[in-house]
Amino acid sequence: MQKTSHPVPPGTSRIRQAHQAAALERLQRDIPEHLVTSGSLQDPEEFASTRYLARAFELLGTECELDGGDLLFVVRPDEEHDLSYTIWQVIEEWAETQGAGAAPQSADAEEDEEGEEGEEEEEEEEEEEEEDDDEERYRLDGFTSRMERERVSEDELDALIQSEGTVDFRDSEGCTPLLRACESYRWALENLFYATQDDEEEDEDEDGDDQQSREEVKAEELAQAQEELAMHAFNLQAVLRRQPDMAARARDGSDALSFAAASGSAEFVDLLLSHGATVNADTFGAAVNSLAIDAVRKLAEQHAHLAGPNLLLFACNSTSDKPHKLEMVQYLVEHLHADVNARAARSLWSLQGRLRRQGTPLMAAALTDDFPVAQYLLSAGADVNAVDAYGNTALHYCSGQTWIAGDTDAMWFPGEMNAQVVALLRQHGADDGARNAAGRTPADLAAQEEVSGG
């Protein structure tokens, strides 16, 4: 296993390499008898025999990362079923906390002891404010909700603008009329695209009546999609004529132009630019995430300097059967000079799973079993034996699950081109014996998938 050092996130607890054997021995001694963690322990026999502290963490349903030979645990307070507090109590004498934030063993306690009273007071104040504003909020919500399914009344819009003092009033979800209109128009464009596509399951041998019926259904779907697009175009234009704030953002950080970029419509992008929208790095990210190659080309004409280092990772992490994926990857590398060995600053989720922090584009292509993209990246100089923050290589990513999945998270599964991707990586020197932080080789992951029926 390669030992690499990466930037360490704040709020991180470290167990030095020299202390890991002692910490593991303590876990193996105390955890099986612990009232809280014993019920969550997977495979007690392997837990008792493993020589890797990171593997012991895996069997307890929690994760860590590598920094050189040290193990890091990054505090993630949003994890609902996180047992790190209990686990860290057992081995706290070997855990060093660094950077901003609190160690796992103290984060919950501090919140319970110091924050409970303040939180109760804040909740009471918020409840009072909500009661006062309920009627107004429902009025705004009703309007933005109707924007999603019907043409808006411009008189009603003007009345709301007058009463609120701005066209940029927000509903209970934090969206302005512009953001609602752009989001709806973005999905209307996608619906129209799918309405124009042929049915992949169309039976060539069906009789004439069935064929006619199918064509009638497709015609109805197309007409409905066109009608919905016209409706949302009307709503968008109605809002734009009232000069909204083009830089307004939703709670998730999305702005109007990011919806346009994600739609893949260069015309939509042009429309918002003509009304004063400003291109930023998020705009590129939205377009690349949706593999909207035309929108990316349009944005790059004058704003290529805003293309961020993670764009290639976003593209490679997209589902392999999406159109334009290879074309997008090639464009980013050859025209925007994206680094084929770029590193993910944070974990990236996709339909097929999770790319860990410090993962590379090749690892993302391996995770999605995308043979053409993996082949292209290798030809462009991708490092076949690079490791992520857990010591996984690209071969690990296409051999089995490299992450701990929660109840609603994606589970690893082999794609149609999995065998070809595995063979390709081996042809380029992938190390079958490479061990990640848990001591697991690609073959170990593959064997586990076979046992579990994957």
C-alpha cells in the first residue's frame, strides 16, 4: 500500500502508526462485550483476527482515512447512525485531535451540555415568528407552487412584488420566483428531450394496431411536453421582465445560471446572460455534472479561466450510459487542459457509488465501469496505481465496494463493462496485490461481493 500525505480536513482525530496496534488490541478486547457496539459488529470472527485497525472500523460500520501511515477520523456530525463516539471512548488515549472542531469523543457531549438550553430558546423564538408569518408564507408558497404547474398571473406577481417590496421575495424553501422559474424550465427542457426519443423497448414485430397505438401515445407525450415548455417559458419571461436579482441563490447554492447550464441548452444560457447573469465556477460544475457539452463549450468561449480543477472528476463520476460522457472528458482534457490525475477535495456520490476524497478521474471511471473513458484517461497519462485517502486504487473501485454504505446509500454493483475495465487496468500495470488502509486487496473486495451475491 502506498503511503501518501494529503491535506487534512479540520476537526480530524489522528491515530499515529506507532499506536495503531495497541488501539486495535483494545478494540478487539472491549468492543465485543460493549452494550452499544456489540450489536453492530459485523463478522466477529474476522474482527477478532484482523491485523488492520481500519478494517476493524469497517466491521463496526465506520470509516477513517490515511495520512502517510497514520489513520484519520474526520468528524461528520450529520451521520445519523454514527458510533464513533462510543468507539472513540475505548481508544481515546491514542487519538490526537487537530485543527478546528472537536474530537469524536467530545462533540456530542459538548452539544448536549452547552447547547441544549440555547437551542430550546431559539426554537421557541422561531415558533413564534413562524406563527406570525404563516399567512404570508402560505401566500408566497402558493404562488411559487403554481409556477411549477400553470401559467402565472402577472397581476398576482405584480401584487406580490408590491406587497413584498421586491421581485426577489422568497418562499419557505428559500427560492425566489426567478429560481423557481429557471428550475421548472430546466426540467421542462429535459422532459421535451425524452419525449422526442424513440422507445428503447419498442417491439419490431408488433402488429399494425399496436404500432399505431404506440405512435399515438408518443405524439400525446410530445404535445404535452411542448405545452409544458411553452408554459414555463412564459413564466420565466414574466419574471425576467421585472428585472430580478440574477445572482440570487437557493439554499443549496444553486443560482439561475446553474439551472440553465445543467439543462444543456445554450439558448437558455444565452437568455440569462443577456439579462445580466454572471458565469462562475458553479456554472461550469452544473453543466459538467449534467454532461451538457454544448453549454460547457458556450461557457468556455469567454470564461474558460473559471473552469475548476474538479470538473474532470465530475464528468468521470457520471453514469457510464449517459450520452456525451466520453466527449465531455475529451473536451475537458484537450481544450480546458484538465489534469487527468486531479484529486477530489471531498467525496463525490454517483448512482453507482462513492468516489472517496483524494480519488482520481480514473478511479471514477473504474467505479462507473466506463471502459472508453478509462481507456482514454490511461492514454492521456492517468496513474493506474494512484491511491485515494483510504489507499484504494482504480482496481479496487471496479472490484467491489470501497465505502461504508448507510441505509439509503448506493451499493456497489458491476456494470456491463466491468470485466473489460478490470482487464484494461491490469494491462496497464494495476497492482492486484495493492492493499488499502484496511489491508484489503482488489481480490478481497471481489471475493466479498461473490459471497454476498453481488
